[in-house]
Amino acid sequence: YTLNHKDMLRLSAHAFGETMPRCGEKEIDEYLPYYLLPALILTRINNEGQALTMGYCELNQRDSFWTSWLHLVCYRDLERKMIEESYAAMHASGKIPTCILPEIERWDDLDINLFLILRTARYFAYWKDRGFLRKVWPQACRAMDWVTSRDLHHVGMPEQVSFWGDWKDVRYMQERMYSPFVEMLYLAALDQMSKMAQVCNDNERSEFYRSLYDKSFSQVNKSTEEGGLWNGRYYAQVWKDGSVKEMLCQDQMVGVLYGVIPEDRAKSIVETLNEKALTPYGICNQWPYLPGVGYPEATYHNGAMWPWTSFMDCWARLR
């Protein structure tokens, strides 16, 4: 079919690209259609009127967060609808399902709730819709409180239970306890929740989340010898047996993006990524490559270049 209709498909794709928004900057406008087109193609509205941006074929908070910036700016109603649908699917425990439409649940992924909270904060920051924020505030609190309940040792850092703990959901991460990526998202979410609580006139919650932020910030930034994650150059992975893995992951740059990492440490992370993880194709998501983990070196989670982590890294460096 593709071969027989290639001219029509080429014209249709070009015409679709021409409908994309323009910002007036020639170089940006030349590239925007290439990047905006996939975000639109990944959008679905089913016969029940439900909207989603796809991870695979469902709404996954992790994937949908990074593919919905276009919707935030240009399709406000769709973005709001996806946030509402996500909160509506919340379990009684406060856990947001890993995926909805249809539901797929891993039960112990930590970043799913955090991404929805940050998506809520992103929507409010852009549109200043106080009515919407106040409407979803009780649900946002339940989502946040579920994550805080995963601080099983009461040190200020939610713990990974299985390899489903965050986006790096491969079996060789099964014994990881603390992920810098999750802890940075946790700090970012607590910071945003404290600020949104003030908008909702919930001063008690604002102070509570700020106190959790301070506790977590202090613990995360302790040295690995003191039970924290900082190894002197970057934030390291800590295993359940207490061992520290000198595994440099690009995803910790999310903490730079959200401003929850001290500037001197942010610079150190960037310098170390440039020194250790820079390849001819960009920054690899993990260094060093690991032998015998089921994936060849420089592929998939074992050190490939990932578009969303590269996007996040680039934006963080600009900030």
C-alpha cells in the first residue's frame, strides 16, 4: 500500500505539516513540523470521547508527559481532559495506574504519580487556571501522599521495590533501592505541591510538603558514605544491599531542569556526562555499558541515546 500510494502519502504528510503552528522564526519553523507531527499522530480520541497521547497504544503518564507539550500550548482542552482522565483512574490507595485506556498496572512504579503531579503543575503554570487546580487538588494530594508512603525507611527518599520502579524498567535494575531520577522527580513534585497548596489556600499542606522537600533534599545531597546519593561528581545508584553503583545515568538531569540540584553539582554532572558519556551521536543514557545484562552495549537501556532524556538534558543545560 505504501509503495502504491507513496506520492499521495508524501503530499498528505506535507499538507498536514503545513497546518502546524508557526512561531515566526525561519529556522525553528522549518524544523517544528518534523517534531510536532509525531505528537499529533500519537494523539487518539476514542468513540467514547476519551483523549490520550500514546506511550505504546495507551496513556502512560511517563511517555505522555514528554509528548504533550504541544497539547499544553495549542490544544488546551485536550490536555486538561487527559489530566482529568488520569485522576479519575486513580486507585483508592492514591496510586495512578501505570497506563490507562486500557489500564495496565505495575503497582510499584514511582514516577507515574510524580509525572501526573508535574503535569498538573505545568498546566497551572501555563494557563493560571485556579478553578481547575482547586478541582483536582484533593486528588493531587492523594497522588503525592502515595509516593511519600514509599519512603519505607523514613529517610526522605522513596524506595524502588521492583525493577518497575521508574522508566529504566529492566531486570538488571531489580536490586536497585534508590534512583537519582526518582528522587529528583520527588523533589520537583514536592516543590510544586507546596507552591500549588498556597494557591489553593491550603497552608497546612504547603508547609507539610515543604518540610518533606527539605528532608529529602538534605538526604539526597549527602555523600554516599553518609547514606545519600552524591558520590563527589554525580548522583549514584544505591542497591538494596547498601552497595553504591558507579553508574552515571543521564536521567538525573531532570533535577537540573526543575532547579532542585545545587548549581555547583549541576555543573559537575554536566562535566562528567561530557567526559564519560558523550558519543558521536549524543549523550548515552547510561555509562559505563554493562556486560551480560541481556542487551548489547550501547543499545536500549544499556547506553543507547534516548530522545526524551536528550531533550531533557539539552533543556536543562540551556537553563
